[in-house]
Amino acid sequence: MPKAYLVVTYRSVNNRDAWRAYSKLAGPAMAAAGGRVLIGNKPAKTYEAGLNEIVVLIEFDSLDKALAAYDTPAYKEALKVLGTGNVERDMRVLEGVA
């Protein structure tokens, strides 16, 4: 069974305090759901239309686990702490190649 990945690319972080509070809850919530954070920082270098903002890559053992992680009560609590308008980001779940 191929692994799956949650990929988050931030376009902007408008409220760093809200983002930090969210991060303190989101990381453990994803870990509790079976996720392993592989990347969680700004790029060393950007090319083409890349933005110099935070990128997060979380690995899961399966697509089902990756999809379920977003809907856990612990992650929902992290989203509440993040609030609205504090970040602009793109979040995707991708299945790895076998």
C-alpha cells in the first residue's frame, strides 16, 4: 500500500502568534493520527513562482489515514486556534507511488 502525504504551502502568514499557537496543537494532532512531519520550515531556495514561506510535509502510512487526520477532534481544535484570516495557504493530500 502506498504512503500518503499532506502537503501545505503557505502563501502568507498574517498573524505569527496565531500560527504558532496553531502549530503547537497541529503537530501533535497529526502525530496522534499517524502522521510524521518530514518538513516544516521555509525553503532554502525558491525557483520560478515559488514563495519564500513555510512548507509542511507530513507522511502517513495510507491515504485513508491522511484523509482522516484532518477531521480528528484534535486537529479541529488546532484550526479553531488558527482562526480565519491569519494565514493564506494551500493544503493537499497526495497518494505516493507504490
